[in-house]
Amino acid sequence: MQAPTFSPARPAPVGDGAAHILVVDDERALRETLTYNLRRAGFEVRTAGDGATGLATARAQPPDLILLDVLLPGGIDGFEVCRLLRHDLRCPIILLSALGDEVDRVVGLEVGADDYVTKPFSTPELLARVKAHLRRFKVLAQVATAAADGAHALHALHAPHRAAVEASVTVGPIHIDPSRREVLLHGTSIHLKRREFDLLHYLARHAGITLSRSRLLDAVWADVLTAGGDTRTVDVHVHRVRERLEQNPARPRYLHTIRGLGYVLRVPHVQRPATVAQTAVPAHTIGGAVNLPLKTA
């Protein structure tokens, strides 16, 4: 395992203090370039050249932000490192990769990355992304602290709202329990990944309403995507949900595409059997008995 390398003495602090950046990449030249530019921008930098070392370094001394290559040697790639770190750390993670396909970006975001930058990239742009994520993380930390300080006072006020948010949703044979992260279809549990569950839950809460891709993207991926995110991410996840929800995904019964508008979750219309009209029999009733007209000769 390659030992992590540490940058020389910290330059002039930025703001209240220099943020600590961990760079995990197997390309030595790129590590050195990133270290040089990050230090010039006022950051502390540590580096690692493989996934196992990066994982151990991040856990031993949690950084403020991680720049993580996807294609790493040593049997553990950047996706797996990111997934494992998300159990321990909340700091921003930016994946760096030569893999630019949509599926790779989606996987990266699903395993917990906050951003995905394809190689080759612009160093000034990457630095701008680093600073933006650090600002956002600082604001979120301040909000979390304020929320914790006022938790006792707000508990009674927001209890009804929390109960409403966590309420189960049923759409036909589909039952969704957000508190248990469970989906039942005709009483049988189906397994969905995090974003797939969130997508289906949001659609169920707005059952019968056509929701645009942009609205779904903002609602389900708001914590990981910046403005102008790729709405094809929604299409990929809708396809995956259909594979688990529909008997025939090519002809869905519940999750429908409304061409040019978006998606809608609805219960299929069940036609009731036609009622056979009863034919009236001409008759005269006397004392409750039927008295048919007499036939004359």
C-alpha cells in the first residue's frame, strides 16, 4: 500500500482557515499538478495513489473535500471507495474520471459522489467547483448546527408535518412506506435502490399528475445535481423502476410516459362488466300476485 504524501507547510489561510483536500489518483503527474494548484489557492493537501490508501487516509484524518479518481489500482476503484466513505464521512466528494458515459456519471452520483468531472478537465473550473462545494457544505453544516440547537423547541411545532411526510402512500396495488423504505406490490416486497425508491415515492405522492423530467430531477436529485442537470438521468431510473414494478416494462400498467411532457404514476382503469337490463313483463298485480290478461276464444 502506498503511503500518503503530505504537502509542505500551509500557505496563507483562506477565510477562517485553510480547508484540507485529499487527492486520490494513481497518476503521479496529475497528483502533483493538483497539489500545486490547490496549495496556491490556499488549501492544505494530502494525496494517495490507490483506493485502499485513500480510504485509510480519509478515515484516519477526515478531509474537508475529496478529489477521487475512478479508475484506481489495487482492487478497489473510486466508486467503491466513495460508497464505503459515505458510511463514515459527509464531506463533498468529487469524482475524476476518463469515463464520460451517462451510466458512469449516474453510478458515481448514486454511490454518494457530489460531483463528477471528466478528464481532461480545466484546472480553473475544477478549483471553482471545489470552492463551490466547500461553500455549500459550510452552509449546510451551519444549518445543521442551528437545527440541532433548536431541536427541542421545534419538535412539537413540526411533529404533525413530520408525520405527514413519513405517511405511507398507496396507489392501487402499490404500497410505499417511506419510514421503512419499503415498497409492496400486491403485498410482495420489491427491492429498489435509494434514488429509485425516492423517484417512485415522489411519483406516488403526485399520482395521476404528469410530472416533467426537470421537476423530477429537481425533486429527487436536488442534493447532488447543480442547475441544468441531465434529465436523461430520470429516464434511466424510470426504466429501472419499471423493470421491478411492471410485468411487461415495454407496456407499463402503472408508470406511464406522456410523450413530450414527462411521467405519471396511475392505476390502470378497470372496466366494469355491462349490466344486463331486465325486460319488463306486462302484468297486473292484485294483492301482490301477478294476474296475466286472459286470452279470449
